[in-house]
Amino acid sequence: MRYTFSNRLKIGSIILMVVGAICLVTGFVTAPSSVEEAKAKIAAAHDDHGGGHGEVVDHAVADTHGNSHAEDSHDAGHDAAHDEHVFHQMQNRPWSALYVAAFFFFMISLGVLAFYAIQRAAQAGWSPILFRIMEGITAYLAPGGIIVFVILVMSVLHINHLFTWADPEVVKHDALIQGKAGYLNPTFFIIRAAIFLAGWIAYRFYSRKLSLAQDQSDDNSNFKKNFRVSAAFLVFYLVTESMMSWDWIMSFDPHWFSTLFGWYVFASMFVSGITTIALVTIYLKSKGLLPEVNNSHIHDLAKFMFGVSIFWTYLWFSQFMLIWYANIPEEAVYYISRIEHYKLPFFGMLVLNFIFPLLVLMNSDYKRVNWFVVMTGIIILFGHYMDVFNMVMPATVGENWHLGVPEIGGILFFAGLFIFIVFNALSKEDLMPKRNPLIEESRQFHY
């Protein structure tokens, strides 16, 4: 049975993109264009809150204690540098909102690709009935990856100030970043990004081609090729995903590093991808298009949502506990900035990604209730959006963060683009594989 991309869903996704684009443009237009404008905006914001804390942006103090002119000059230079830093952070906000949303929806597609490759390499018998769903979701990989790549190129060309290590003026006065210049330099950074994207997109294209060819074949040769290429791809994926997380996320804080970071980002994208598979499957099943998908398939997807949420929490705690307990200043600063200035998103994300899935998905019966899985899935996805938000925003916008127009615009635009591309791809082929040798086992999957 083939899915028809309804006009209602198509128009709805386009409306999301238009509204999101307007909000993003508004964010760019309203960003300060000068240091003075940035200082005025912050002063007005503090006045609105009754704080009058103009000292955040204006630290120049009258010389009432007989300080020397040399000290005054030094203080003025420090204040000017601080004001320019705050100005860059405020300019970064729409860029950061754009990047967080772009990366989040891209990582969903990449997480689904990893899950799909694992199912292929493991020759899992329960999941072939869901392969077309996974292939549809990974259709977003190429356009979503290209958008992220363009943002990265614009960043290293210093059109924005997201990556401080890409600013020659910063590097000139920072010995630590200079020591990392052999790896963190614009040319090598973009080459690595191109290799990552080319490998991921090439596997998706070739595996999808073999999957469709298997439907028309009279033997299992395409199935076997897909098994071999998926096993090889997983090796490539595990290496490149870790490097991608260092480059595209961790390097926002070039002074900080964590050896667990690649696994941490993987867990976030993996659970987000599996959750999206469950949501799309339940939606199509509600339309009568996947009659052979039963509650056991949904139950297994919900089990993965539960299990990987616990895995994500294990990695989060392992990273946090060791750094916090060791209390080494250059390591602990990562969490200090988030706990001091991002309390609600930092601890709220932990509730959404761990405590909520733990409590609601622990019961086996609830994993078979479609509306319950959908509700849980939406909350998990929002929680992992906040996870990406927490990884990016403190390093790029500092204390000047909000969940406002540009952030909402980014979510709406990329959600609309994601829905349009995924459901358009799902309408191209039958939703049920025909000649996969394990398809009958998948149809009869009950327990």
C-alpha cells in the first residue's frame, strides 16, 4: 500500500516553514547592529525587571579613589572588550537558534540512519516491516545536512561569531586554541564536515537503492549486499559521529573537552530518531496504511525509547559526576555556566529526558497504547531539543538567552521542512517491503 501525501499535510508543513522563516528573519532584523545598541537593549531589559544592573554592560567606574590614569586606561580597554563580547553574543542569538533547530532535526535523521543500519547488520526479524518508514525519515539527511553544512561554512568564514576558534583575533591572544590549531582550523574543519556528510548520505542512498531493488529481485543478493554495506557503514559511523560531535558541538567551548561527549550526543540522536520512527509509524497506522504493524512492533519501539533514555542518563551522569567531583576549573566551568545561567533548561531537560520516560514507560502495558507512546514521544523530542539548546547556547549567547521568537521560528521552520521532505519521500514507494527474506517473520511478530 502506498501513502498519499495529502494536501492538508503538505499545506500545513508549508505554513510552518513560512511562519518559522518570518520569526527567524525577525530575530536577525531585531538583533543589535552596534555595541551601543546592545548596551541599550540590555539596560532596557534590566530596567524592565527593576534591576537597573547597567553594570553588566558598562563597567566603567568614575575615578573617585585616586586611581592612576594607567589603571583607568586599562579598565576602559577591558570594558570595551567586554561590551564587544556581549554584542557578539547578542548577534549570535538568531544564528544559534537557527543552528540548534537545524542540527536537532538533522540529528533525528542521522539517528534513524544508525538504527536502520543496526537492524540491517543484525538481520533483525522484527523490524523489516518498518524499513520504509526509516528510509522515509532518512530522506531528510541530504537537505538537512546541506543546511547545517552551509551554516558551518558561514561560521568559519566569520560571517557570525558562533565558533570563537574561527576568529583570528581571538586565536592570536589564546595560547590554548593556538595549540589546537592543527585540528581546529577552518580548512580542515570544512573538509571533515564534507567527508562526514558524504559518507552518511552515500550509505543512505546506496542502502535505499538495494532495498528497493530487492523488491524486484528473484534472489537475495541485494539483501546480502545491504547486510555487508550496513556492517561496514557502522564502523564508519561510530568514528565520524564522535568526530562530528567534537567539531559541530563541543568546539563551541574550545577550552573544554569530554571523552564521553561523542557517546552522549549519539545517545541523544539515537533516542530522538527511534522516537520519530514510533511517531511516524503510529500516524500512518492511524490512517489505515500499516495494517500489519501490530502492538508488539510499537511495544519494541517504546522499549528502545525507554532503554536509550536510561542510557542517555547514564552518560549524562557519568560526564557530570566525574567533572563536578574532580572540580578542575577548566573542566567544571562547562557546568558552572549552565547551572548559574540556565537552571530551568538544564534541570528541566533532565526531567524531560530521564524522569518522565522512566516513570511513564516502565510499565509494559503502556508501551502498547498508541496515544500514550505519542504523548511520551513528543515530550522526549522536546527534551532532546533542550539538550541541544543547552549544549550550544551557553557558549554562543552566554547569559543573553531566551526561548523567544527566533527559537520558536527555528523549530517551526525545520519541523515544517522535515515533515514535508519525510512524508513526500514516504509517498514515493509502497510502505511494505515485498521480498525481504525476513518480512514474514516481521509480519508474524507477536509476544
